Amino acid sequence: MARELSYRDALREALHEEMDRDERVFLMGEDIGAYGGSYVVTNGFLEEYGRKRVRDTPISELGIVGAAVGAAMGGLRPIIELMTINFSLLAIDQIVNHAAKLHYMFAGTITAPVVIRTASGWGQLGPTHSQTFEGWYAHVPGLRVVMPATPRDAKGFLKTAARGNDPVVFIEHSLLYRNRGEVEEPDAGDLLLPLEGAEVRREGTDVTLVSWSRGYYLALGAAEELAKEGISAEVIDMRVLRPLDIDTVVESVKKTNHLVTVEESWRTLGVGSEIAAAVQELAFDYLDAPIARVGSRETPVPYAKNLERLIFPDRDKVVEAVKGVLARNLVSVS
Amino acid sequence: MTSSGGSRIKELALEKDDLVDLYRQMILIREFEEHAAEQYARGRIAGFLHLYIGEEATGVGAVSAMEDRDHLITHYRDHGYALARGVAPDAAMAELFGKETGIVHGRGGSMHFSDVSKNFWGGYAIVAGHIPLASGLGLASQYQDLGSVVVCIFGDGATNAGAFHEAANLASVWKLPIVFLVENNLYGMGTAVEYVSAVNDMSRKAMAYDMASARVDGQDVLAVREAMQVALEHCRSGNGPYLLESLTYRFRGHSMADPESYRSKEEVERFRKDDPIVLFRNKLIEDGVATQEEFDQIDADALKEIEQAVQFAEDSPVPDPSTLDEFIYADSGDVR
């Protein structure tokens, strides 16, 4: 049986279930306890589990991630929260040079099963608080990078990450916490979704739209808009950015012959670029037009509302990109 | 600073075997490092090679005070700590040679020795980067009520990095059982401490975190051992972390590529005159603990053991290219 749950409540349910199941699981982060979490995900957890398992930390991102990795080495199962992905940059040495390297450089004898929860997002937050860095982490072998769009994925990924043996960068989105979606009832059994695999969420025949996290909803909105004009768009939610499931994209492109990637980050050297490069390597002969990448404008993100609106992709920009790709259909030229 | 006179050996209540073993470990490390340098010159070892020559008393003294259940995590100048914790010279030398039989199968090299079976959590090569990991290991010990203490080693240079301060603060706030052992060898690579650190007495850096601290003569193996025992007891009793500064000196350059333009030959010679291994040997002879002949035999055995390690490393196979994608992820599944 499934019921509707918000993205936030799906995360809370995953945390509850894993903490109830395994004493080794504990939470650590800035303002996750007494304050309740800056996005209210861990509200009430301190009262329920106590200070030992819900640990408010100093403002020390590097120290928090390092302590989590060390605690994981020592047999615990830390799930930590970095308030936003912008602050994760303070800890990038711990994530890239330590968490991602331990298992490899010690020849498999050490593991770092740490879950790093953090949030992308924007909304008049200014240049340093509106960024989207999934590409930075997805670049690194040794990390698993997930970016759930739906409440079901949010819960299922978090539970799997908490039980896995690899470091997971778990990127939420501040504008998705209130989104609702179907999630199985807890009594239906543990919802453990593998940390891999893209999903075709809307079938279509004319063009493939690929995105993840909030971008997925832009792509979906565009597909509905395009349908009104008789254009059939297939929408793929990548869900996991490392390992990247290119095969699902390639299969779709073989059918639609057109590809548009959608992301909230800058296009330059981004995940969309990687997908485009991989698709032209694997399915060049199936492409009837150049691949288009929709992303944010290559500037820092301004505070002013009217300017900020111009920076990020929206449904209309995706629609426009699709029309551009279809207009350049190479079949008609040959 | 703790000092040690000849008569203190009796006070420490160490058996002859224990004392001689401290010497044996130091000379084994010295021979290992001398041979590593030689093999580097011959082109058998490449990359970075940071020798522990001159600092042996700190590593051996510190590790000798630890229990098996205690955890060791260190910086990239890690050969001495690995050998002191019981890593076989064969596997250590083979790692330097980049061989499959190396302690981490040729994946890590000189800076990343480790042996989890001995609670030796490895050498780390981003200066200060491993100090936060130590706070995590300490948290794991406290959380699980294991009674084990973490010993985290780093140099004077690392105390200027943010990672040290974040970890020290967290350790103190949560009263984690961690001994932060600072090897002050007067230089962060090629830059003298006084040019880059507002405080030259590293032990004072503990004050900001309300952390107990002490300084010890790092060239005196018994003094280091004794100071570490105090530090470990402090942590094991639930009093929170402890910072121990060991005053030491490396006789060789920072790495094999070091032109040593930042210090004078006279300075190096001055420190070399007080070689910690020679000092300890003379003291034990003077106190009648062991004879010249016994030490000569220990030296000969150490030399032989290391020569065999070099031979083992030379004869060992390189890693099989078919294993190139191993160890990236602990869990199976697509790892592209």
C-alpha cells in the first residue's frame, strides 16, 4: 500500500527507520538537534534519540565530514548533514581526498560508509548560497552521488545509503522538501532502492529530455507543454549521477533520435556535458540533431528576483530548446 | 620538558628485553630508511619518499606506550610508525617498490602504509587532513565504550591548518580520547617554524581548546614513552584529549628531492651528534643493561632483516593490470 508523503517526511521516515534498526547509525551536523535542522528534516530527533545519536556540531564542515569518516572507519554508521551544498566546499578535501580514497589507497582494508546529506537550491539567496555542485562530486571515482527528485527515491536511497559500505553524497533540494509523492507504507517492508539506474518516467517518441532533482520537474512540465503541440517527449530522471546510467539514455535516444539535457547548474563542464559526450560516443548514428544542454546562465546568482529568474532554467526554456533541436533535424537536410 | 638520566632506567621498571627491544626497533627503522634511500637513488623507488631518520625515538617511544586496542593514525612520514606497530619490513619495502606484495598492494606507496589488523589506520598525505579522521575514530571508541585511545601524529606545520583546529575543538568539546602527538622537527617542509607559526611552543596551541598538554624531548625514547603513558592514561580516564609536543629533528631532507637550502650543514651536524639511537645505546651500555657485543649482534640482525626485505621487494611481482579497477567501491554494482 502506498500513501502520499512529502519529500521531507520521506527523508524523516528513512532516518527514523534506520536509527531504530541500527544503534550504530547516528546523526551529526550544524543545528540538526536543538534547532531542528535548517530545512526541518531532523526536527524532534534530539528529543527522541538523545544527544549521543543526534549531535549538534560546531560550524566546522571539514571537521564534521572528517569526524564522520573516522567514525565510519571505527565501525559506526554516520549520517551527517551539511546545511547546504555551498558549505560542502569547506569540506571538499575530506570528501575527495579522504572519503573517496580510503578504500582504494588502503587496498580494500578500510571502508568509509558515511552518508553526507546536503541540499542544493536557490530562492533569492545570493551568489554564495544558490549553487549546484553535483558535477564536482560526480566527477570523483570512489563516491556515490545521488540526487533524488521524488519522495520515494529520497526515502529508498537514504535507507540504502545508510546500509552501504561506500561514501554517499546525498543531495537534496531546498525547493523540493514540500513536494508530495507516493511512498510505500513502512509495513510493506524496507524500501531499499539500489543506488544506481536512471528511470524513464514519461514515455515519448520525438525527443528525450534528461534531468535529475528539481530539473526533472522542469523537463516534465516542458513535456506536458510540448504534448499540446503534438510533440512527444520522453522524460528520464537520472536519479544517480555516479554511477551514471548512460545505457538508459542511449536506449531512449535510439528511439527518439533527439536529446536535450536539463540542469540547474552551469552547463560548462557539467553533468549534461558528460551525458552529451557519452551519448555521441555510443549513439552518434542515431542522432538526428545536435544535443542541446539547458542549464543556468554562466554568471554568479544575483539576489534581485527579476535577475535571478533570468539565471535558472524554467519550463519555457526547456520547451524552446526542444523546438530548436527539432528544427535542426538533420534527417530533413539529408 | 621531561629529562632522563641514566638512573631513571631502573625507576621505569622496564625489563632488559623491553629496553633492548626499543633499541632494536629504532635501529630497524634506521636501516629500513637508509636502504630505502639507497634504493631510491638506484631508481627502484620513485615518487615521494619522506625518511624518518633522526626521529626514531619519538615514533618508537610513543607506540611502545600504546595498547593493542589503541588506534594509530599518522602523517605521510609513516614508515617508522608502521614498523613500530609491527608491520613487516618485507611488506613495507615491497610497497615502496610498487609491488603486489606491498602492504597496500602498490596502491598507496610510501605515504599510505596501513594495517587495520594492528589498528594502524594509515599514513595520510594531505597535511592535517587526517586529524579530523582521528576525532572520528575517537568518537567511535567513546560511542561504543571501548576504552581505546586514538594516537594521531602530525608535524608542527599541520598545526597551522584549519583541519587541526576544527578537530582539536571537536575533540575537546566532546571529550574524545585522543592523543595529538605533534612532532616538532622545526621545519614545515623547508620553512622554519618561527616564520609561519604565531606560537613556537606547539603545546600552547592546546590552550585555546582547554586541552591538557606537555612537551617532551623527542630524541629520548624513554622520555617519549613515559610522556605518552601519561597522555594515554589521561585520555583513557575520560578526561578528554591531550596534546603532546615532541621536540625532534629530521637528519635528512623533507623528501628525497629536498636541496636543504633552508638550514645550515652546521645545524644538521649539531643535531646528528645527539643521534637518539646512539644516545640510547650508550646509555644502556653505561647502565649495564646490555653489552657492546649484544648491540652489535642486534645491528647485524637488523641489517640482515632489511637486506632480506629489499630482496623480497625486488623479487616480488608487480600488481596484475587486471586488478586495476579493484578497491574503488566496497559494494558491488556498476562503478564506472
